[in-house]
Amino acid sequence: MATMAQSIRMALHFAEENLQVKDIFGQDVGAPMGGVFTATQGLKTAWNSPLDERGIIAMATGIAMAGDRCVAEIQFCDYIFNTIDLLKIAGNTHWVSHGNYSVPMVVMTPVGAGIRGSIYHSHSFDAWASRLAGWKVVMPSNPLDAYGLLLAAVEDPNPVLFLKPKALMRVRGEDLIPGEPDNEKDLKRMIDGPIGDRSQWKPTWPKLEKYLVPIGKAKTTREGQDITLVSYGRHLLLCNQVADDLKERNILIEVIDLRSIYPYDWQAIKNSVLKTKRVLFVNEDTEVTNFGEHLCYRVTQELFYDLLARPRVLAGLQVPGIGLHPNLESASVPERADIEKAVLEIIGEVP
């Protein structure tokens, strides 16, 4: 099975061959590195930009407004914050031009903690991204969804932020990418560049097929009736693990993988909460003005009289950064034990 980095690479190859993507670029995106997580190795339209985040976003916007499809990467989301004004311009262009201009650009950037990246490589961006009107925002939790969401993002006529969890880039999925060989060693031999000199290396791409995950459509990964957990990205996997653990104690947790932060699948959340009567939103962005707070607010406004316990958000602490030591990182963002504790507290509340 492919890793998330391999699935992104295959999606980009399919896009440049079949979906008119003409430029894939960013710092170290082209040869020889192929991206800091190797997600752009071997792509024929990939090229290296200067280390200039504002220049990368401005270039992508210009290419898209000229009518060509492109995929730009900010090497880590920790360095995207100085482009907020440019992201806002790209997001409002279709609206302010009364629909006369589309901006078919995708911006990829790795997000979150989990790699011991310390203060400058552990930021999240989902809460900030959710405030960028005019942008669609997605975050996969597995390689197959990464492949399908990225192709859907490329096909979209307006800007999409593709947030890829840093901690999941080397994690293998449970499902084959359409066209992927059955043997993971065969895939590695075909599309992974060698260590060392890559000047003469060229990938041998499998015959990939089109596969789309609709933007705005959530997925239920565990069925349950006692409480709903809503998450995305790497914390979705932790929620699944907690659901599996507590099932042995006859606590049945329904887990929803949001997949799209905006537009989000309100109907999936609503249907689940009406069934379980309890809900916990989990992500690793900082807790103040967290995107989960918006979802919690909407549940309270629209489903208040159906609830058996107050809805809650479990998020990262409101601290300036995440420390390098594992204990500091674990104390800053939700861990598996934190999710389990919050679930048990909510279930234990007496209506």
C-alpha cells in the first residue's frame, strides 16, 4: 500500500498527464529533492522556486488567473502566515469579478505536529484556513483520500488549500490507489528515487486511474451510538484507536472523518449527533478561535434540545509554540489518552 507521500506524488502525476496541470512548484519541489517529504519526486512539470512564500503564492495566482492549472507548495505551513493577504486576494477574485475570473490553483502545505519539529515546524493552519473566504480547504487522513481529494482540488475551478499532515506522510494506507501495484516494494522500485545521485533516474509510473473524493463530503469511519467524535488529519487515526479501545468496554463511538474543513459536511455531523446525543470535536490547532469551536457553536444552536451532554472541543493548547522535547509536544496537542478521557467525561455527564 502507498504512503501518503507516494499517493500525493501519483495524484500529481495523473494531474499533469490528464488534468492540464502545467506547473508544480515551490521550494525544493523540483529535482533533485522532489519536496521535503519527496511528494513531488519525478514529476515532469515540477520546478524549484526561490525561498519566497509570497512569491510562490503570487506566481500561482497569476498562472491561475491566466487560465492555467497549477499546484504550488509552501514547504511547511509554519511559513505561510506572511501570505495571508495574498491568499485572501486569490480567494475573493471570483466573487469580486462577478464570476468573470476563476482561479484554478491548489496550494499544498504540510501541517501539524507529530514529527518533533519544535517551534518552527509544528504549526497547524486549519483554523486560519477556515477564515479564508473563497477557498476550499481539505485535509486527508489516509493515502487513498489524499489521492482523491487532490484530484478533486485540481479539477476545482477556484482555489483549494490541500493541508497534508506532516506526521502521516510516511504512513501507509489500507486501500490501494486505483492502478497502484499490489506489492509495495514494486511501487517503491517504480516511483521512489534512489538515495544519492538522481540525475539519471526517471520513474516508471503505474497505469493510474481517476478517483475523486468530493470536496465537502465526510466519511464515517466507525459506527456507534454512545457519542460522536468529529476529526480530520492525523487525529482522525487517534479517534479511531480510541473507538476501538473503548468498544471492548461496550462504549460504541461513532467517528466522522470530516476530510473537508470548508465546505464541511454539516448533514453528516447533524445525523450522527441526533443519533448519539453527544459530540466531541478533536483537532490539534490552538484552542482559542479553533475551527472546532464553530462546529460546537452550530451544534449548540441547532441541536441543543436533542443533546444529553454539552458538546466539547479538544484542541491544542493556546501556547506560542511546541517544544522539541517529546513531553512538551505531548503536553501541547491532544494525545490518545486525552481523547479517551474526554469521551468518558462526556458520557459520564448526567443530563
